[in-house]
Amino acid sequence: MARILEHDALRLISDKGVAVTQWRVAASANEIAEAVASFGGRAVVKALIPSGGRGKAGLIRLVSNDAEIRAAADILGNRDLVFPVEQVLVSEALDIAQELFVSFCFDSKSRGAVLLYSAAGGVEIESIPEDQICRHPIDLRQGLDPADAAEIAGDPAIAEALVKLYELFAELEAETVEVNPLAVTTDGRVVAPTGVILTDDQAAFRHPELSEIADPLATNGYRPLTDIERAVAEINELPDHSEIRFNELDEGEIGFVFLGGGAGYYVFDRVLYFGGKPANTMDGTSSPHDEESMYRATSALLKKPGLKGLVAGSNYGNFRAIDARARGVVRALIDAKIDPATFPVVI
Ligand code: GDP
Ligand code: MN
């Protein structure tokens, strides 16, 4: 899954024919001031990061005078939502009369797409009672019926935006297309001031147009990948390599190199039980390239500052040559010139 940043999401939404706010991307106080001036001196400045909740975190400011414009530059460099803010989106300020919540995503219950819609959208969407959110299952073979959209929206302009946003969701084979809020302006226009598009890794090969803007290795959905996590994620991108799930843990001391979740997490739990500090979690499926995968994953993990030892293993039950995996780990230890006298390794 990759999250397309807001400026690219707005462009895709706009290309589909849904009205969006005018925007510019800025990376310094001067660029912010210039962009605000280009929108007539009144604008919204938002952190351009792959995260929601910016409004509540104070990373969205409506600015209309010099002091506010200068203060909005403080958003740059902020890390309150974990992702460091390197750029902001400056957009024309809309006069919003109503905020609608629109989300197309997948629903495991109905095993298809679903439209979530509420006339009470905005930053409080999480606390809206269930019964104020319409859940409309969509058969992917039929698409969103314009008559259903009209009934749900109760307004032709909103219904038209819903149909177009669904088309975007279907064409991109996205996991999610969400616009919250879809704004109805005081002069009656339906405009998207924001947009979230999550791509589906499984469909990435059919969407070369997204590869430039959707980096599946940038985040795990909640925070940026660490350098070590990224190095391991890159193994997964190699043809026919195993799918390794790997998380680095802060201040961990004992590294784990495991394929096969059961055995790995059993040892992980025992280490925790005896007061050890695991440096990472790791499990994964087998591939014909386990030796190379284990070599690369171990090499990446050994770079972790503060690492004091390593546990490596494999379960015996999944019909793969565990000697090949062990060779990968050992080769990485030798290459990194690990001294077993000071750095215990259990294989
Ligand atoms: P999020 O908090 O990360 O979801 O960021 P959004 O882009 O959805 O913005 C959060 C809130 O800021 C919206 O729900 C609006 O209430 C407000 N907002 C964003 N853009 C505008 C705008 O152009 N005009 C006005 N009046 N409010 C806006
Ligand atoms: Mn929002």
C-alpha cells in the first residue's frame, strides 16, 4: 500500500473532472508567502505529509494576514504526526457551507467495494454515530449506479462527484479513495479541498503512471520506514524473493532473523519473557532465494546501532533448505566482521 500525497491526489481527482481547490506546494516561508499572495492574500496552509488528522494537530491554518502567514511557516519541520513536514500545500481558501464525508474502499463483509458517505463529514468523522454514515456496497462488475448515487447524495452535483470519484477508484484499482471533507461552498459548488488515495501493491504492475508518485517503501501506513526497514522491504521487491514482514523496534538490543512466523515469534516471546530487548520483528514466507534474502536482511539488521547479539532461525516444517538460510546469515556475519567473542549469535 502506498499513500499518494495530497497534491498528486488533488491532480488525479481534478483530471477526473471533480472540482478541486487551486493549490501550490511550498517549502519555505518565502514560498508560502508568495503562494498565499497568488491566491489573493487568503489561503489555507497544510502540512503535506502522508497522514490524516492534520486539522486536529494544528497543521492546517487559515491565513489572511502577514502575521498568520509567518506563523504558518512553523508547520515546516514539525514532526507531531511522526512524518517530518518538508513541504506544505497552500490552497485557495474555500467558504465552506457543508462538509461531506466520501470514502470508497473495500469491505470484507460484502466482499466488494463500498461507498461510505455522510453529510456530517470533517475532522470529527471518527466520532460520528454509525447510523449517520451510509454504507453502500458496490459490485465491482457493475460500478456505482448513478441512480443510487443520486439517492444517497440527494443532490445532482454531489451525486456526479460521487460517480466520478468511484470511477477514479476503479480505474486506479486503488485500495481507498477518500475525500473528507468534500465541500459544498457557500455559493453552492461541490469542491474537493483534500483527497486521500491509497494504492494497492497487487495492482501496481498495471499502473506505471503511479510508480513515480506512489512509493510503497516510503511508509508502513503509520510512520516512515526506517533505513533498515527500507533495506529489508527492498528484498521483497526483487523477483521471486520471499515476502518478509519486518519492523525495527526502538532501543532493541537483540536482533531476530527468522523466516516462519511461528518459530520466530516463539523465540521472540521467550526473549521478552527473560527481560531481553528485541531489536526487530521478522517473519516471512519461503522463496528459492532464501540464502540471499537472509544475507541481505541480516546485513541490514547488523547496522542497527546498539545491537548486542543476534538470534537466527527457521522452522523445519515448511519444506525449505534451512542450511541455505543459515548460510545467508553466516555470510552476513562474516562480511560484517562480527566477533563472536563479544557479539553472541545463536543459530
Ligand atoms: P485532515 O485534518 O488531515 O483530514 O485535513 P483536511 O484537509 O481534511 O482539513 C481539515 C479541516 O480543515 C477540514 O475538515 C475543514 O474544516 C478545514 N479546511 C480545510 N480546507 C479548508 C478551506 O479551504 N476552507 C475552510 N473554511 N476550511 C478548510
Ligand atoms: Mn480530512
